[in-house]
Amino acid sequence: MRRYTTPTVTLTVKGVDLTGMDVLVTFTQACRELTVDNPSMTLTTGGDTVIEVPLSQVQTGGFVDGSIEVQVNWLDAVGHRDATTVGTIEVERNLLARVVEDE
């Protein structure tokens, strides 16, 4: 992911159907934390859940160059919580290090 861009981060939770769950995707780097609630999800025919997390220029610009950690947490209807292992995503610099507005 490149800073100050608008990527869609795609995550796959293997072997778990998250349909109807309260899903939270958290990105962390040092003391910066960004959590996206209930992003778009699709269940594959193999039983995996594919999660699409669109990020804004402001959100990606809040991270610095280097690695960030990402994790998916979910709660079912009765309050049972589970989570994936922590993964990493590389953040790359952008020479135009500011938000660009549509004119």
C-alpha cells in the first residue's frame, strides 16, 4: 500500500464463514490504530471469507513507511469472539505526501 492513496485491501479468512458476524479489521503501526467496522465481505464456494477494505487518502497518509500489522476480529450473535493471526502489510512512501482533492 502506498501512503496518501485509496487502495482496497483484500484479506481472506480461510475456512470461516463470517456471514452475519460483526467484523472488525484493525491496522496498527506504533501507536497508530485504524479499525474498520463491517467491511464488504464475500463467501467463496470453498468456505473462505474474502474481505474488501477500502481506505482513504487520510487513512493511508496516517501511516509511515514500513510495516503495519493487520488482524480480523469477529463476534457472533451470542457474543463469542474470535480473531485471525496478525499479518503484515508494507507501506510505501509517496512523493506527493498530502491529500489531493478533486477539483
